[in-house]
Amino acid sequence: MIQKLNLFQCTVLGVVLITWIFVSVFPVSAQVTTPDRGVYYGGSVVGGVEIDVEGLVKTTPKNTMENIGKNLSKLLEPIPTGLNEKTPIRKISLKKLNAQICQTIENHEEFSDSVRYLGGLTAIRYIVVVPEENDIILVGPSEAWQADTYGNIIGKTSGRPVFRLEDLLTVFRTWNHQTRPSVITCSIDPTKDALAKIAQVNRQFPVVDGNNVQAFAAAQEAAYGVNIVTLHGIPEQSRFAMVLVIADYKMKQIGLGHIPSPIRNLPSYIHLIGGSQKQINPRFWLTPEYGTITHDSKKLTWQLSEVKVKALTDNEYVDSRNNSYQPGGKPDRAAINWCSKMTANYEALSKADPVFGDLRNCMELAVTVALIRQEGLLDKAGCKLTAFEDADFLKPVVYPVPKTVRSQAKFTKNGRSFVVACGGVEINPFITLQNVQLNSKIDTERTNLVKITGNTWWSK
């Protein structure tokens, strides 16, 4: 005999049935992402540049950036006591940081700002292996952080961008599991079809003067179309990749005078050009200059020099994959001069526009992870970093893939030369690691470097 159910029983049964269906179709998982608060309000905006849904790289309107900065400032948490002051020595225990990340995931909580921004770390000066604690400690200066007007997370005192957990995870996962690590490169270049079309336009305009300069410009713009973004050695959907592309993009914008230079001592490349060439295609590259890396007598304490960023032209470019010189034809004196000015003023530029400081941070993270990998420091320490290694356990934030950049050309002051800049960014710290040196003085420094106070993942 079938018993009729009353209204209350029907309601309970319905809720149970719906819950069962929901759990079956959408199972609960410990897999989470590490969204940056800037992602919520800035979308895929980094350094005042965004990637749209089609992969087009473009400048974000100033008022939009200002809104992002205001909103992000409101979202930032109060900085914990101990992290709210500038210090030349901040120690980050990777073992304890990994445990903190795992605990956050298991509790289904959101990451704190101190974890997102690695305790305000602005550089890495030492890598310390501690086998007795199964730990690796990163040591460097740190300070309190804030969001600037445009939503960049920078140190309150120095104005330098702070390191990001997601960038560290990206390069760690990329290089720690590869049999043969790849050079990290970003390049923005015309298509092969564009090059053929440009040659045809140049034949159509054997002479360019005040009478046909506008027609020549329109034909060139149409011929170039869009430039193609190519990335190697790093996940295309990562923030790390976005920083490379956007720093490259903004370098070219400054070089061609599409945006004003944020510092006085760096004029545009356009202002340095002489002669009457009709078509000028300089190639500008950004690459790290890693200083000497030294170690103690047991190769358990490593000291890193400050990373400098160099701007190069084709005529100065050295392929870091094989350390070979790659000449680019007749030297462009104006391009060499402009790159020299950018290199000399890079520190000031990175404070005026933090995306260039972000790029340097990525370069520092690259050499740090490369050293950990090449010297087998995780094995020496007996250190297991589950959250660092397992992308399924801790999924990274996914950003739009940068695919294209609209060609932006510029006429020189004489109105007869049409300039389009190409080039990119290249990072390969593994060549630097071939020449590490012993520094016995580091043995005496180790005692202080291995001291960790308190139970947090960071310490003085």
C-alpha cells in the first residue's frame, strides 16, 4: 500500500533530491584558484594595458585604471604587524609557506594578502638550504605594500613592485618538471604576409614628401595590419606571460612616442632619428643581466646579485640559448643610443611605471627557480612543496592569452620616415648558472640566515 506524503514531507524529499543531483553533477573539490584582488576589478589589466577576449593587447583608458586603483585600495587587508615596516632582511620559509597554502585550501578559505604578495618581498638576495628542517628559505628586502593610482601593488617606501605568489608558482611549475628547461621569450612581430605587403607599398611610393605622406601612412597601416604575439617557455594564460608582453608593448610605445615617456632622461627613439630613410624597423629587446652568483663551501647558501635589465637592438642582441652574437645588419645608431638611455634609466622607469619593475621581479624569480632546479636544492633539503608542484591541487589564475597588437607606426620629425618597432623579451638564467663561484665569507653569514623566529612562514 502506498502512503501519501504531506506537504512538509514532499518539501524535504525535494530538497534532498535536488541536493543529490547538484552534488553528483558538480562535485565538491579542494581544487581552488588563487585569484588576485586586482583580477576582480581589473580583469586582465596589468600595468595600464589589457588583453581583450580576442587576445588583442591594448591600452586601458586612464579613468578605468584610476577606478581599478581606488577599488583595489579598498579591498586590501590591513598589513599584519611585523610586515608593515621596511626591512633589509625578510626570510620566507618555503616549507611553511607551502603548509600555509595547503591549510588555506583545505579550509576552503581565501588567501591573505600577505601570502598573495609574499610578505612584501621586493628582491631575493639569498637562497638558503636547511636540510635539518627540510626547508629552503628565500631571503631579501621587504616592506609594507599598497595599491597605486592605477592598481599596481608596490612597496610603500621604495615604490618597487612586490613579488607575487602566482608568478613564483608559474615559473616553479614550468621549470621544475621539464627535462630540458626552455628559454622564456616574448616577441611581437609583423606577419609574413605583412612584410610582403610593406615591400609592395614601398615600391608604390618611391618618394615620400608632403604631397603624399598621408596616403603613404594609410597604405603602410593597412599593410602592417596586426602584429603577432609569440610566447615560449611560459604558460600563455599566466600573469607572468602578461607582464612580459605588456612590458614589451609599453617599451615600444615609449620608443615611438605613442605615450609620453614617464621620465625626463628617456626621450622617444623618434627624437633621436636622423637621415632620410623612408622605412625604419628597429627591433628592441629587453633581457636580464644577471650578476655573479656565489655560494658557501657546502653549496647550501647561495647569494644572488641584483638583476639589471638591459635594452638591446638587433645589432647588440646575443641569442641567450647558445650565447652567440646575432648581428642585425647595418647598425642603427639612434636605436643603440635609445637602448643605452633606457638601460641607464631603467630603475627610474620601473618606479614611474611599475610594469617594468614587475618584469625585473619575474626575471629574479626565474633565476631563483633555475638555481633551485639546477643544483637540486629541493632534494638536498628533503623539501616537499605539494602546493608548488601540483597544478591540480592549486589551480592558477587564468588570464586571456595575448595574441595580437595593432601596428602603431610613427613618422619622424621630418615627416618622411615611417617607423614600426618590433622585438621582445628574453630570459635565460641557465647560462649565468654555468659560472657560479665559491665565496667562503658566506659560511659566516649562514648562522644568521638560517634563524627563523616564530611559527609563521615569514620571519626577520
